[in-house]
Amino acid sequence: MPTVLTTPDSLNRTTAETWMRHFQQRLCAQLEAADGGTTFQTDAWLHEGGGSGLSKVLQHGAVLEKGGVNFSAVWGEMSERAARTLLMPNPAYFATGVSVVLHPRSPMVPIAHMNVRYFEAGNGEAWFGGGIDVTPIYVNEAQARWFHQQLYAVCRRHHPAYYPRFKQWADEYFYLPHRQETRGIGGIFFDRLTVGHDGSFEELFAFVQDVGDAFGPIYTELMHQNRALPYGEREQQWQRIRRGRYAEFNLAIDRGTKFGLETGGRTESILMSLPPQVEWHYNQQPEAGSPEAATLACLRKEVAWVAIQQNEYAL
Amino acid sequence: MPTVLTTPDSLNRTTAETWMRHFQQRLCAQLEAADGGTTFQTDAWLHEGGGSGLSKVLQHGAVLEKGGVNFSAVWGEMSERAARTLLMPNPAYFATGVSVVLHPRSPMVPIAHMNVRYFEAGNGEAWFGGGIDVTPIYVNEAQARWFHQQLYAVCRRHHPAYYPRFKQWADEYFYLPHRQETRGIGGIFFDRLTVGHDGSFEELFAFVQDVGDAFGPIYTELMHQNRALPYGEREQQWQRIRRGRYAEFNLAIDRGTKFGLETGGRTESILMSLPPQVEWHYNQQPEAGSPEAATLACLRKEVAWVAIQQNEYAL
């Protein structure tokens, strides 16, 4: 198992990479404790261009049917084509991050996604990205407000504009144009928070660490609140259909998946994000007035889940 | 239901469109007769830029679990970005074609795909494309040879180089680089057979008609030969896993899907190609020596399913 750190071309790389490694461990321990029924299996892999990854995948848990918490710190030179597609300022890159997707067994527990990442490009630019979003199979509006409130609280500790900006960014990013649906109830998403432009390395990294550390407590609370709710075949079928939308997003739209596959990432680690079972029916539409239709009605941009204090935002 | 033909900017458009419309009807009748357990449901739709389509979808048949035979004749102007992505010589386009994907219920009957299409671009270029390929869940090598032999026979009536060239093209096109697997045992694939350059409109259209007309007899024979073979849960699970690869290809790689979604095609018609049920497991590998491993071993480029007569190819 490769345990070497990268040769640090910058102290920031080592700092980010070390935190990411420890964060993965911590988060997996939290999720194992909350699930109570299984443990993560670990696969280490080497990246062709340079660097390595540690994939932690869990299957058949008490709450989580399938989930992955992936760490990687990789570098190399991507093709000109890939650099263009991925809007990279330069084909040389260093990237480290932790990426999480959790598919609970019960349709009453939302699917969760979290990612924190640090990039350096060959031209000297460095930036952070990340976010947290959830995809309920059935939207519980009170929980959706609570979830967004937690993200708002994390963001406002760092910058008053962060939550409104990153909430809107999540609405735009986690969107399936061909379905005219958001993937779920969103959350926060941010990319290219550039060192020097958007804050110092220390300031931006502190925010990203806070986002990462917020995820475990928020999601284990959602697991706890919903795991015992009853459901039947109807709810499971709706879950498989909604998981189909999740697969459509990850395979056809998500830039992170494209980046991973284009830069020679480990396919099984990248595609651990795909749901365990999926169904696609032709022209399936929920009945008017049904709980499924109520959920669909929430899957749109610009739902104001949190009342933002205007005087604060204006700062 | 819109039944108007397009305003013919060229006689060739009308000729191609009219044949495509009738071909869809004929093929659906053949498939209904072969299935024996259900009929196609028809949905007509209008295209925003201009033109229309007729989607014929079948679900819960005796052999076919889900399948679609889509006709469309559409035109418009695509965005500069879409034109670049799709390598179009010009953003203005006319496109007519029939596109087929059939997902049989039994894992012993291969998934089938067929497409024939005619394009005109705003700069005056016109071309044909198309192909037939199958994706067996379990490869039967004798049948694979028979299948390729049929395509070889169709191709050689038109040009001695067609089969070897279009067989190789299918190997390249229906390939999942992140899995290092072909989607199935291939078949033939061709694009941009350009009027004036690769033959006259009449010559190229005659070939495309032959490809289209070959599909019904070939695939109904495969349905007939395999529909009564026994299978159990093991084979069905392998089917759901292989269908996952099919979904990965169609959502992440296929240019036809991208073209449809980028140019505002009807989502339900385009994504009828997605399998009814799919499973994604982490790191699933078939046991060495199993029938599943034998199938995987066939899913690579350059398998010579047909012995090509060298003197003929050299013509």
C-alpha cells in the first residue's frame, strides 16, 4: 500500500494533502459509527502521471447500501484537449481532495454528496473547490430548511456572500437541462476560489475545512432522523427512478466525473458514485397530488430554503 | 398528431424522410410479430427549431422488455458550441433518421441497436450515417460469427471495403475507454458518408436502405434462436451489470445521445435507449473460468468474426 506523501513542490500542497488524508479517516469513522452495520473496505491505487489514491467503499450497511469516501492526491500533465474541456489554465496540474457519495438503502434517507478539493495548475494558479448537496427521494421540507440552515451557518462564519452565492451555484451546477430538474434540493457548490484573488491560502483552506467537517454531523443527523421511517415497494420503485436521474447527472453532466475519467483516474473509484440499482421507464410521470409529484415540484432552482438576513448579505 | 412532411428544401430530404417514415412502420410491424406479446405505443412530438418526430416504444413484451423505434425529421440552427462539439461544418442542419434500441427481458437474447440517418448542413454538405450492433449478455461465438456474416453480406453488395472499414469503425466507436471494453460484439458503424465524395446520393442511400432493411430479419432471428433458453438469477444479475455498461456508454460517450440532447430533442425519446433495470457494484469481477469471464474476453476490438476474402477487399 503506497503511503508516501507527494514530493512537495509547495508547502501548501503538503498541507492540503495531509489534511485531506486525515479528514477521510475521520469521516469514515463517523459514518461507520452512524451506520453500525458495516465497515469501509480500502483500496489503494497509484496514478499513472504521479500520486496515488485511497478509495474507501462500503456496501450492504445497516443504513448505507453503497457509499464511497475517496481520497486522492494526483498530478501530471493532461492532454490539450482535456485541459480545454476542463477549462484548465495549463495542462500541468496537482489535485488533492476527498469526494463522497452515499446511497442509503431506505428511500426515506436522502442520497448525499460532498467534495473538497485543492488544485494547482502549471501556471502557478491555485484554487479550492467543494460543496455539499443532498438528493432526497421524498423531500421533507422542514428537513430541507434545516439542512440549508446548517450550510448557511458554516458559510457565514467565513463570508456573508458565501451562502447565497454558493447555494445559487449548486442550483446551477446540479441541474439536468434535459429533464428541467435539479438533482435534489441542492446545497452549496463552489469552484475556483482562487488563492490571492478570493482570499489567502489560509483563509480559503479554513473555509474548505469547515465545509468538510460540517458534512459528517449534518448527514449522520439526516440518517438518524429518517432511518426508521417505514416504506414499501412503491417508495423503493420511486427511489430506483430517482437514482436513474442521479446516474444521468453523474455520467452525462458532472465535471468531476469527466475530470477523473479524462485524467486516467481509477474507474472503480470514480464510478462508485453510481447507485446500486436503477430503473428507467419510458415517460414515467407521478400522479398529480401524489407525494412523488410533491417532490418533483421541489426540484427546481431558486427555492429559498433559508431566509437570508439582508443587512448581513449587503456587508 | 403532426403528419406534415417537412417543407422540402431539397428533393433528397423528402426522399430520405419519406423512406425513413415507412421504414419505421415496417420495422415495428416485424418486431411486433416476432415478439407476439405487445404492441408499440406511439408518441408524436414537435421539434422546437422545426420538424417533428414519431416515437414508438414498447414495454413488457413477451421477448422485449423495453424497446424504442424512433423516427425524426428535424431542422434548425444549433449553438456554435454544440456545432463545435458535434463537429458540424455549419450550425444550420437538417436531420432525418430512424434509431432503434431493444432491451430483451432474457439475458440470453442480445441487446440490439440500429440507426440510419441522413444529414444536411447549412454549407451544402450532405451525408449518411448508420450502423447495426449487438450487445450479448453472454456471447455465443457461433451466433456472433453468423451476425457479422450477415452484415458482411449486406456491405459487399455495395462496396468491398465497406465491411472491414465499418466493422473497425464500430469497434472504435462502441468502446468504453474507462473500462477498456467494447460495448458488445460490435457490428458496423459509419458516419459522414458524404454525397459527392463517397458516392452519389442514390448509391449511398441504397446502401443505407439495405442496412436498415437487414436489421429486422437479423434481429428477429436472434430473438427466435435464444428466447426459449433457460436462465436464472445469476444470469439476470449479470444482465443488470452489463446493462450498466450500456447506460455508461449511452450517457457518457455516445455522440447520438449528445446530438439529441444538445439540439433540444425529446428527452424521453432519446433516453428510451436506457435499460429498464441496471445495477452498479463496486469492483465487480467475474470469476476466472466462468461464462461471464468468457464473455468479457470477447469484448475487445479487432476480433475477426468473419474471414474476409483478401482478393475481394483489395479491389
